[in-house]
Amino acid sequence: MAEYLPNNPDKAWIKEVSAKAVKQSIMNAERAFKRFFNGLSGFPNFKKKNNSNVKMYFVKNDAKVVIHCERHRIKIPTLGWVRLKEKGYIPTEAIIRSGTVSYQAGRYYVSVLVDIPDTKTTLPQGGLGIGVDLGIKDLAVCSHGKTFGNINKTKSIKKAEKKLRREQRKLSRKYESLKKREKQQKEGRATRQNIQKQVLSVQRLHQRLYNIRTNHINQTVSNLVKTKPSYIAIEDLNVSGMMKNRHLSKAVAQQKFYEFRTKLENKCKTMGIELRVVDRFYPSSKLCYGCGHVKSDLKLSDRIYHCECGYTADRDYNASLNIKDSAKYKTA
């Protein structure tokens, strides 16, 4: 007769972690299966130990259990005191409700949920509005004349991507050589260790590219909010439809439009700024800001907008002006 899960010796490792961590993993599985049956995602896969997305959840159970945190260390249930590499980021006086420990590219990260007083800042509403046109050539072209370039065209990104291609080729060769040659057990173990080292090198390069792009988005959002506008208007882009174009899908994915919009929404809510989302079918690029004429034959290669009335401006800048003055919008 098969033993129950709590008494099964093969599953004893489950009791080594907090019961809340096990419960959270079951809830994550339930959420994944619901998304699969609703047609929102693929069939859920089991997490692997060497996968960079593996996370461990911990929570404050009751009033007796307190998660202590100091400037240089934090006390995690089951693990105890753990030293922090980056000191002073977690508020020591706040009450920690829950947290997550994740593993990415050979490093462990901890993120916590704390209770702090509401610090919502309301900016003066005397400033003018800003229209933002997102694109591939430049990340954001604003109506007040400022342009935030495409970080993927910089030397640091191109150098990292070139190195990533080389490291991925090395990893592919190691896998192919492991399949073709029959070695002894000792030599095979050494080969697998070298493969794991190469996998870690590829993961670190992916993490570096992710950090550079995320930092550029954070700086762009911060600069937009620092101008203290009365509102910020953006366009509701059809990112999933843009990803179907095989010539532009990689460039669209690297720009991370969804992450930009999510962070802009959160920042506007914190600072008390109205965020307007213009309909995706609004002809912002084809509409003349001077006379209102719609140029239906405008091509993607036409980077300068020329109108019959004599109005001439950059295509993206003209679109940002039209987005700013659009009368039909939704508030995010």
C-alpha cells in the first residue's frame, strides 16, 4: 500500500521548507492551470532546480512570528539570518508581511512586502500635458521636445549581444559533442560540469542585457514624471499584433513596451498624475497637427511628415503632439 505524502520518505524534503512555501507553490500551479484552460497560456511545466525562475515564498504566520530585518541581514523562516550584499534597501522599521527568494544567473535575490505609511505625493496641476509616442527607432518621443533613444542601438548592448552569440555557440558545441562521443563515467561527469559552467555564463549575459534595458526604462519613466505635467498621454499599442511581424518582432520585444506602460502607470498613481491612454486606432502619425488633414498614404519609411498646408515636422514628434491633444482617451 502506498504511503501518504506526509509520511512518504521520498517526499521528506518537502517538510524542510515552510508550510506557507508549499501552499504558495500549489496556488501557483492552480493559477497556471486556470490560465491554460482559459487559453491564455500553454500547458504548465514543472520547475527545475537549475532554472533561473525558481522562487521560494515565505510569509509571516501570526503575531508571534516576526520576520526581523537589519541593515545588513534578514531573518528568513527555516533558513535563519542571511547576510545582504546590498545594504540599507529594506526598511528596518517597517513590518515585513511576506517575501520571496529567487535565483537568477548564479545569484540569490530577496524581495519583501512591507507595511509603510501612504506616501502619495500630489504634484501641482499647473504644468502642461505631455504626449508620448513609443516606437522602435526611439523608445519615446515626447511632445515637449525631448527624445529618449533606443538603448539597443548603443555600444554596450551590441557588445553584450555579440558575446552572447559566441557563448551560445560554445554551449551548443558542448551539447553536440556530449551526444556524439561515448566516454567513461568520470569523463562524462567532467563534461557535464563544463556544460553547467557554460550555461551559467549564458544566463549572466542574459541577465546583464535585462538589467541594462530595465534601467533605461526606469530612467525614462522617472524623467517624464520629474517634469511635473498635469497629465501624460500614451497610445494603446497592439504589442501582440506587432510581434507577429517576423521582421520587427525582435526589435519590439527588446523595447519592452508593456513594462514601460506598467511602470508609468504605477509612477503616475504614486505622484498623482493623470495617465491618458489614447485608442490604438487613432491616426496619430497620419494626422497633421497644423491643419488636421489625415494623410492616408503615409508609409512607414516616411520619417518626415509633409502636409499640403506647408506643415513639416518629424513623424514621431507630430504623432506625440496629436496624442497630447487627443480628445478621446481612457484614464488608466
